[in-house]
Amino acid sequence: MKSIVYLYPLNFFFCCTSTFAQTDTLPYAKNTVKAVRTKEYSNLVSHSINENLSGPLTSATEENWMDAFMAIELTNYRSPAVDNKIKQAFDSIEKRSTGFQRALLEMAYSNYRGKFVDVAERLMRTTKDPKVFAIAAEHYLAGTTDPKAWDKVVQNFSKRPDKDDQVAPYYGLLTGLITGYSDKKSLAWLINNLKYAVPGQTLLISFQRKNRNYPGIAVVRDRNGSLITTSDNDIFFVPQLARSLSNLPFYLTNGNTPQGIFRMNGFDVSKSMAIGPTANIQLLMPYETSPQYFLNDASVADTIWSEDLYKKLLPEPLKEYLPLYESFFASKAGRTEIIAHGTTVNPRYYINQPYFPLTPTQGCLCTKEIWSDVDGKRTESDQQKLVNALKKAGGANGYCIVIEIDDQQKPVTINEVSPYLK
């Protein structure tokens, strides 16, 4: 998210002007103090979830229920009463607004995987909205055991009147059918080419797993092509999470961080309580800005984006490597405001997750930050380390590349990539 707001439930997350501060020595965030976090959780469960779901579901109360869905995603809260309300919402999903349908399916994709699959399949067949079609198909595919699931998705897609209109969400969905979509000659081939991308520019590379439940790592290259190193002359890196709360695919709103190229656009300090006071790294995807600015080339006269323009930034051997086009198609599909930031979110919401103590976002790149639960002062910050590394490299005016290296079910380590970075 950009620096204005971070779309978490409750006004608690928006009313932040006096919540945190940046002093000359150490930032602090009052919302990380134990008493505040305890009250926050109580408010989320009591008001955002239980109270919002207590009334009948009508067109007038849809927004209340949608707020509850966001709070459930954030906290991973479950109870029999909430489960019954979610079933009630799915029972009437076909007559609800498209915004409600998407919010419910987003929450269910992460929190009710394998549930309500038949409802998602039915909605996929009947909806006229392309984004609802895509997210319903994703929920169906993620939860069904039907070996012919993809055939059913394709059959339904082929009947859609807009199937030939180059609708971006359809491209994102159908990447699942592309044989060899992520195939590469080798990890060495991939990294050896990536490290020479965008010569003369500061470059942040975020190496990730296909399964975003496992954290990746971020490294920094300066404008001269040299990696930033530590005082011990080791390659600098910090763990970085590219998983969203929903864990939806890259092309859907609030989905995981897309692979591909982002334009780094300076540092900023967010007003969002969830992001906190540590400087963040502003990022842009192609459709968020002009081709001229994204390519950092004043000679570019085109004002309309195309794949050929985007391709100019890719090293020759990677121009046909499809995963690197995800940021292009995600932004074409309407995704915006993906940045690289720290966090003040309570990590205990995710204590049983593989990425703990990192915290998921609404699609951004996020680093670990630890805050004192006594006085709210920052005690540990990988985000600050990353900002400092970028400053050492020449600043946050350059590029960021997000790339999945494989599908191992464990966090990425520096030892996996360092042999090919040197």
C-alpha cells in the first residue's frame, strides 16, 4: 500500500496521527504496547467480527459483513458462531453485490480453504463480472478434488461473452494452464541473468518461493553492479515476506506480491498504523505510471503500455520468461499501491504459521520489525536495515525485481542464491 492508508478493519487502524513517532534516535509505535494490542484484539473480535455479523445480511448491512471478513483475515479468528454466519453469507452469495462476493471469496480462500467449493463453482458459472469469475474459479480450484476441475473452468470461460476482450484477470487465471510457465534452465541461469538486469540502476531483488507461506530474502545491488555487503564482507540480505493475508494469486486485488519488475520511487513514511513509522520503499508497476517514467527513458514517446515496452527492461535471455511479466499483467488488471515496508501488526496472530514472526499484508513486500510491548519502541528492524542498504547503494531510485526460485517448502536462505550472485 502507498503511504496514505492501509485497509485494515476498524477505525482503530486509520486514526493514527498521534499513534507513532520518529525521533532522532529510535521510532516508537504506541499501538504495539501490550495493553493496546490486547484492546485491539478484543475490539476486532467483539465489534468488527461478532457485532458486525450479529445483524441480518441485507444490501444495507453488506459493508458491516465485509468489515468482519477483513477482521477475520487479519486475526485468523474462528468460532462456531462465525462459521455459521459465513455459511449464511455463502447461501445467499449469488444475490449479493459483486463487492461483497469478492470480499467473501477473498476471506474464504485463506480462512475456509476447501469449504463452499460447490458454491464457488456455481457462482463461476453464473457471474457476469470477470473478477468475480476469476476469484470464484481460484477458490474452486484450490479446494476441489475433482481431477477435471481445470476442464470445467475452461469450459465456463469459453462460454463467457468477454472471453476475447483481453480482460487482464483472465490472463492471470489461465496462467495456471500454461505448460512450463515457471520452467527455467537452472537456478544459476535465472540468477546470473537477473543480477545484470537494468544496468546502471540501483536494484533490489526479492527471491521468493512459489508457496508464499515461506519467507524469501531481499538483496541489494548498487548502480555499479556490486552487491551491498556487511561489515564482514558477506552479502547483505534480510528476510522478506511476499504473502498477502488472502494468499490469493498475483493478479487479484489483495493477492500475493506479483513477480516481475517494479520501479523504485523513493522512500516515504506511512501514516498507516499497520505499516508503522519506519521508512518504506515506494514501488510502481507499469500501469501505475507512464512508460517513459517506468523505463527511465526520456526518448520513449509511447503513452500506451504494451508488453514490448515492458520487455525492454529484461535481459535478452529472460525476455520470454513469463513469470517476470506478472507485475505488468497485475497492474493491467487494476492492482496498485504495492510497496516494501515494515510492520507494527501483532505477529502473534500468525504464531502457528511458517512465516512467523513476519506478518502478511494486502499484497506488499514486508520485513520483520519487533516493537517493545512495554513502551512501544522499536527493538529490531529488518526494514531499517534494508533502507540503509538501499541508501548505501545510491538510494531508492531504481528498480525492484520479485522472482520465485522454486517450490521448496521452507524459507529461502542466502546460501541458495549466493553462489550465483558472486
